[in-house]
Amino acid sequence: MGLAASQARLLLLTAKNDALELQAQNVEQERLLLAQEQETIAQEYSDKTTNTIYTCRVFENGETQQQTMTLDALAKAQTGGVGSASIIIADSNGTPIVKATATASGDDDGNSTYGMTYEVEVGGELKPFNDDLKNENPALYKYYQNVIEAMNTNGSNTPIQYGIANGSYQLWTQDNSDTDNTNSTSHIVSTVTNDEGELKVNDEFYVRKTPESLSTVTSRYYTEDDAAAQAEYNTAMAKVNTLDTRLENKLNQIETQKKAVEQEMESVDSIIQSNIERTFQYFS
């Protein structure tokens, strides 16, 4: 092989080596993204298997039950199985969304059942959620119907569970103290301030509460979705591992090709050096 041909061959091999190097970098980048995806999958799995759920202690149908915390369950729990009690769910600014009232009734066998009524925020006031509202404003009635249904959905990541936990919802419970509690507030409903600066609404007082502060509410790990989370995790990880194995094999092939090219580059370079030495001998 002549000097010019050898030089041309070396340039082609150098270009090939650079292309293989770029391919290797791209594969390494893809494997890095897969590693990040693995971390995301693992974090999602951890979140789903360590999530908690609030439950309410409700006396119903002759027995004490632990019911998933919903709008109705919260109100029922506040009655203790006797009489009626109300709770208010407000937004993060304290503006009311819905007031739920549970009224317990019992039979001769001591079984308690509940009637539920709701009031919703309309024009700055809490008004009954009934047929009157449905006739006056069907769209608003439908909106609140969806809201109430969502707040009564069971599960660990439902609007009321998630909303109260992260502060996007506020929980207010009725304060039935014998004396007016000046630490109570009802500013989230229509208020009247008397001379002593006490806030009243129909002689009802409400106090903002966290679920943990209520004796009727407890939290536990939510395990009902663990099996599904495990299956989802296994499927996702298997897919990622398969892709990573393919990329690893591809990288090994590139490295094999790269070594072959580098060896040929060394061989061609050696030929060039020999040609140069032989050529300069003619002038010595």
C-alpha cells in the first residue's frame, strides 16, 4: 500500500473510530436515562406501598366500624352514634365548599343509621343542597353533586384524603362547648360579630381541626393497592431491564468494532511510518 493510499485509509479509519465513539456515547446516555427511569419506578413503588389512609370510627348498624375517611364518615363519626353533628370542608383560604350534617337514628335493637344533608357555598353563603338549588341553578347543582360524590369516594388518594393531608382542604368541626369558645371561628360561613367579638352563625361554632387531632380518626398504612403496585413495579422494571440488556449488548458490539478499528489504525500507521523511513533512506 502506497503512502497516499495508506494516509487515505487512516483518515477513513479515524472517521469510523469517531463515529463509533459517538455511538457509544449515545448508548451510554440512553442507559443513564434508563437508570433514572428505574429510580422513578422504585420511588413510585415505595410511595404506593408506604402510603397511609385515614379512617373514621363510626357506630353504625349496631357495631363500631372503621370506615375510610370520607365526607359522610367524618360527619357520622362526630355524632358518636347519637343525635346530629356537622363538619365543614373549606378550601385552603377558609372559604367553605360543603357542610355535611349526619343525623343518627336508632331502632329498638340499638342499630344506628344515618340521614345525610348538605349545604354548599352559593354567593358567599351556605345554602341547602336540594331540589330548590337544582331548579334555580342546574349547572351549580351538578357541580356540587360531583364534588360531594368525589369527597365520598373511598381510597387512599381520594380528594378528601389527599386534600386534607396536603392542606388544599381545611376541615372544620362543630364545637359543642357549653360556653362560647372565642378560639372557635365561623368566618367560613355567614358570620355575625357581637359586642364581645364572638363569631356566631345560628349559635353554631366551628373549629379548624387536623385529622390527627380528632379522637375518632386514625391513620394506617394503606395495603389494599400493594399487590397491584408490586405487579406494576415488576412489569415496569422487567421492561427497563430488557432495554438495558439490549443497550449493553449494543455497547459491547460497538466496543468490539472500535477495538478492531483501532488495531487496523495502528497497523496502517505502522505501514505509513515504514514508508516514510524507507523513502527518506533514498536521500541519506
